[in-house]
Amino acid sequence: MNATQQSDPAQTQVVGACPHDCPDTCSLQTTVVGGVAIKVQGNPAHPHTDGVLCTKVSRYTERVYHPERLLHPLKRVGPKGAGQFERVSWDTALNDIASRLKTIIACEPNGAEAILPYSYGGTLGLVQSDSMSARFFHRLGASLLDRTVCASAGCKGLTYTLGGKLGMRVEFFAESKLILIWGSNSISSNLHFWRYAQEAKRNGAKLICIDPRRSETADKCHEHIALLPGTDGALVLALMYELVTNDWLDHDYLAQYTLGWDAMRERALQWSPERAAVVCGILPEQIRSLARDYGACASSRQPTAIRVNYGVQRVHGGGNAVRLIASLPALIGAWRHRAGGVLLTSSGNFPIDHDALERPDLLGSRTPRTINMSTIGNDLLNPDIKALMVYNSNPVAIAPESAKVVQGFSREDLFTVVLEHFQTDTADYADYVLPATTQLEHWDVHMSYGHTDVLLNRPAIAPLGEAKPNTQIFRELAQRMGFVEPCFSEDDMTLCRMAYGDAVDFEVLLEEGFSTLKTEPAPFAQGNFPTPSGKCEFFSERLAALGQDGLPDHVPNHETFNSSSTYPLAMISPPARNFLNSSFVNVQSLQSMEGDPILEMHASDAAARGIQNGAYVRVFNQRGEHVCKVAISKRARSGVVNGLGVWWRKLGLSGTNVNQLTSQNLTDMGNAPTYYDCLVEVEATPGQ
Ligand SMILES: Nc1nc2c(c(=O)[nH]1)N[C@H]1C(S)=C(S)[C@@H](COP(=O)(O)OP(=O)(O)OC[C@H]3O[C@@H](n4cnc5c(=O)[nH]c(N)nc54)[C@H](O)[C@@H]3O)O[C@H]1N2
Ligand SMILES: Nc1nc2c(c(=O)[nH]1)N[C@H]1C(S)=C(S)[C@@H](COP(=O)(O)OP(=O)(O)OC[C@H]3O[C@@H](n4cnc5c(=O)[nH]c(N)nc54)[C@H](O)[C@@H]3O)O[C@H]1N2
Ligand code: SF4
Ligand SMILES: [Mo]
């Protein structure tokens, strides 16, 4: 089918791409009647999507035509946070924003560095995320943002060990005989991988889930290992111990294609299953059995695969945990088979021309400071940040340690502009809120971090109200700032073509809507790791040169689980299935499916506190408190509570969400947040 097809003249099918921060990057097919999108479905012609979308995006029209969609620029008229705004024209808003920015630049000793962009994964489109916006901020000389809030610990770990953000191709999981699903609730957050895993299961594969939570995915696996959060490193070291002591190793692979094996083996031999079991809160026999399954591959040459996801790296030792997990396939030579190895992210395959899109050359000789988005709570306490421009993100809801974040956003001397679809928790603190288009209303081009296809998004409908694409908003602001460089007048189609340059045939994208990158089926079958040594690096010279441990190790949590401490429960806050981070929380049908903000709790932990199923509880620690409804459930193991996230604060039970409790402590690598490294106590609220 053509990317835009009209069989019935009144009805058009438009092929697009899902913009959300999800590894699946589905191909969308939108049915448009009389200029109105009536249905968004999965494109049956795109193999990974296979005609299926998740529940959230199959309701995308509810989000696009939501009665509370922002359709006009707004100016704040009440106190920050109160959400009182009045409608203004685009001219008024943009002229005022430009003049405020000019004043800040002129008054500040550090000029434009007082301006900070803040953006993340509202859309993963290469054009609507960082093209015109990046050019604008580079031209200004604004502070740079370190975009660490999700994946940087794991990506660093993966890159030190394998050399890049690379791994198995997702479709080959269908041929694997053993799949470890590690820190991933795939049914909820990586549905189209799960479909390949199901195919493998039907062909006799064994599926083992490693996750503190008994997730929907764990329910459907053959085995579930419910370790304590942040103890994956200890588990891997003990697996290595078992692989070594039983000689379930591919000696040839280790000798030819790895670096630092002798030292790695010595370290692993410090970790008997008994020792690791105490740290992980599981039984030694569970570790032995997992090692037997994994090691069986070395002798039988059966393809053995690991789907590790970002859930393992939101703790202090997240980078080291990913280094250790990514090392495992080399021990048994799993990389020899295309259906063996590990996949965390496939994003390193995409030949994106970031320099053309983002134009860092516009900085000239200036070297602005870099601000870490994960510590925005602390960063904003610095009065040197005078203006904040937020797009594609909802930091007041998603950043850790919300009390500090709210305090920063409340600063009277901070000028805040938010580009949004909705009046989010963050938009409530804006001086100006600017209405942005959704994926059905703009052009974009996409990569994926879960498969290897490039996708094009065609607009299906005209922009609603006065909404404009992010690119257009920054173009118009650039004009008002007096930026005359030709790159500020390039249109979205030019930017779409520029994203991959000659590396991808744009005509194929226009015709089909997607195009598959050519990659090696078994990229590391004969080494060829893109590391400095060309080998899988157990030992990293690059880390050692930074004064760090060159070998991966188990790095304990900042907030180590201890049943006798003041805060004796470990809280993790993985995604609620029907939300995507804080997106979709305001879509009524999806919110109804989730009900209230839920805290899953093991029966023994609830009983010890006199808490009944369905009770409203106070979850608290030294950083704050948050009210949730308790679900006494087998999904929680003892000692761990699961606060399903990420609600809008104002739609929760107490005007807060789980991030009221999380800390701004960072990971061992990548300066990322440690959302799942968080101790709390729980008590029934009065009257329960
Ligand atoms: N429905 C839905 N889908 C999503 C998202 C969403 O919010 N909702 N978010 C999207 C985003 S931004 C991302 S980054 C991706 C990936 O998002 P991920 O963060 O990988 O999310 P999950 O797949 O839920 O996997 C996290 C799993 O890790 C488990 N976990 C927590 N701590 C640990 C630990 O210390 N060790 C181990 N082994 N497991 C742990 C949690 O219980 C959970 O089941 O998903 C994307 N997809
Ligand atoms: N406690 C806890 N906190 C977490 C996590 C967790 O597991 N637990 N997960 C973390 C992770 S993995 C991530 S990735 C972050 C995600 O954090 P964010 O990237 O901030 O994601 P969202 O909360 O979905 O907010 C995205 C916002 O962008 C807006 N948006 C979408 N498209 C566009 C557009 O085209 N233009 C503009 N201007 N706006 C648009 C949406 O309306 C939405 O409000 O959250 C992190 N926070
Ligand atoms: S599964 Fe992921 S990529 Fe596919 S429609 Fe849902 S959110 Fe989008
Ligand atoms: Mo994420």
C-alpha cells in the first residue's frame, strides 16, 4: 500500500510512526474522514508492528481530540503552580518571550548561559525533538542539557563492554532456545519484542524473567527470579562463578574475542551462589539452576539470548550491572549465533546526521556549561539559571525528588516557557504555555531503540486550533531574536531529508513509510566489537584511565535494603501499563483502567503494619510523603513495594507522585537518576 491511500475518496489512510518513548517504534495507520482522524491502528505492512498497537496508542485519537488539549498560547495570570492562565496571541507570546530572553542575555555576566533548555522523550522524532530547537539554543549559546533521565547509565555500561549501543536484532529472538528477560516488563513496555519471545516459546524456548516484581511478563515466563532491586551485579558474578567452576565456557571465544578474562574470572570466583544469594535475597539453588540453563548453551550450541532493559540500571550500580550482563554472552560464545547474545538498545545502528540537524557549529568558540537534567531539583536552586524552556518533557512529574523540583520551578525570578499538548504539572509553573502539534499534525522521521527500521511520519490532519510544531515555534522565536542564518528557515521536510542524508533512501520512506537498515545478522560472531581493542572488554582501559575500576563489579545501592532501618522497604516505581511515563495519565479511559496510584505490597509486609488490601496509605521517607492505594499482591516480593508510576501530581491522591520519594543520587556511570534505589516506610492513613 502507498503511504497515503484513498480507496474510498471520503476516507484516507495515512502512514505515520509512533512518537512515544518506547523501543517498539510502531508504524501507524491513521484513518481520516473529512479532515478528522477517526482511528489509529497498527500498520499491517510493517513486520515489527504487524498490525498491532498497544492499548495506549490505539486510543491516540482520544489524546489528540482531548477536550483539554492546548489550542492557544497562554500567559500566566496567577501564582506559579496555580494553573491560572489567559489566552494571548502568538505575536504577544513570542514577542514577549524574545524580549525577556534578550534582557536576560544582556543583564547576565554569563549571557545566554542563564537560559536552559529542558527536553526529553515526549516525541522521539528526530525533527520535533532536536533539530530547530538545538539550532536555536546553540545559536544563543544557552547552557547545554545532559539528557540522562532514562538510559545513560546502561548505555555507558554497554558501550564500555561491547563498544556501542548495539546488540542482537530483535526479530531473531524468535529463534532463541533460552531467553532471559532481565529488568523488563516486556508485555507492558516492549510488546512487539514479547511477540517474538512468544514465538520462541511456542517453538520450545524457555523464558526466565529476572525482576523484583512479579510483572505481567514474569507471570507468562517459565521461571521468575525475584531478586532485590539493585542486586543484578551480584547475581551475574555468581552466574559467572558457576559457569567457571562447571566449565560451561566457550574457551575459544574467550581467548580470541575478549579482553581481561583472567581478571574477570578471578573476581567472579569471589562470588559463590551462597554469597550472592544473601545479597540478592533469593536462594542459592535459583542461581545454580539459572547457570545450568545458561551454561547448557556452551555445550549444545543452542542459541541463548538476553533481553535486558533499562529497569536494571536505575540504581547506583546500574552501569556496572549492564557491563556484567552484557559480558555474559561472551562466556558461552552465545554471539556465534544470530539468535544469541544480548539486546539493550539498537540505537547505535542508526546513521543519524546529528550535526546537520542540530548545528553545534552555531556555538562557534563558545563552550557553555552543561546541566544534568536528572538533578534539575538542585540545579534550579542556582539563581544563575534565569530562564527555562521546556519541550517534550514534564519534569515536575518525572524528575526525582519532586519537592526540590517544585521549589525550583516556583522561583519568582525564573522565566519559564513550556511547549505542550496539555496543561501538565510542569505547564502550571510556566510564564507562557505554547500549544504544540501532536504526531498526527506534523512531519517527522524516526529511529528506534528496539528494532532496526527507519520510519517516516506523515501528518494525517491539519494542526488543531493554533497549535504549531516545535520546529515552527523555534523558527519564529529565532526570527524574533534576529537570527538570520539560512538554517533557521529550513522547513520540516528539508529537516526530515537531512536526518539520514544519503544513508537512507528517502523516496522509499515516502512510498512505504519505513525502511530496514542493513546490519550484520550475527555482528559479534567473530569478535569485531567496536571497542578500542576490537574485543568484548571485561576490562576497560578507558574506565581505568578515568581512575575507575576497569573491571565490572557489584556496586551496592545508595539506599541499601535493611529490614531494621528507619525506612525498611525498598520502593521501585516501574511504569503503569496504561501510561507512558507521565503521558496518557489525563486520558480518561486509560486513567480509569489504572484506577488510583497503586502501591503493590507483599501480604507479610502489609500484615506487619496492619494494612488491609485497598487501604489508602502514606508512603514516606526523609524526602517527603505520598498517598497511594495498597494492592496486597503476589506482584510484590517481601521487603519491596512497587509504586506504579508516573502519575500527574495533580491527578494523584495527595497532589504528589512517586517522585516525591525518589532521590537525586546518581548512578555509577552516565550521571543518571536512581529511581529504583529508594527506601521508604509505609503506614495506614488515619481512618483506615
Ligand atoms: N506501558 C509503558 N511502556 C513503556 C514505558 C511506560 O511508561 N509505560 N516507558 C518507556 C520507556 S521511557 C522506557 S525507558 C522503556 C523501558 O522501560 P523500563 O524501565 O525497562 O520499564 P519496564 O519494561 O517496565 O521494566 C522495568 C522492569 O524492571 C524491574 N526492575 C526494577 N528494578 C530492578 C532491578 O534492580 N533489577 C531488575 N532485574 N529489574 C528491576 C521493574 O520491576 C520492571 O518490571 O519502556 C518504554 N515503554
Ligand atoms: N519514579 C519514576 N520516574 C521516572 C521513571 C520511572 O520509571 N520511575 N521513568 C523515567 C524515564 S525512563 C523517562 S524516559 C522519563 C520520561 O520523562 P519525559 O520525557 O518527560 O516523558 P513524559 O512524562 O511522557 O512527558 C513528555 C511530555 O512531552 C509532551 N509532548 C509529546 N509530544 C510533544 C511534542 O511534539 N511537542 C511538545 N512540545 N511536547 C510534546 C507530552 O504531552 C508530555 O507531557 O521519566 C522518568 N521518570
Ligand atoms: S507499543 Fe510502543 S511504539 Fe507501539 S504504539 Fe505502543 S507506545 Fe507506540
Ligand atoms: Mo525512558
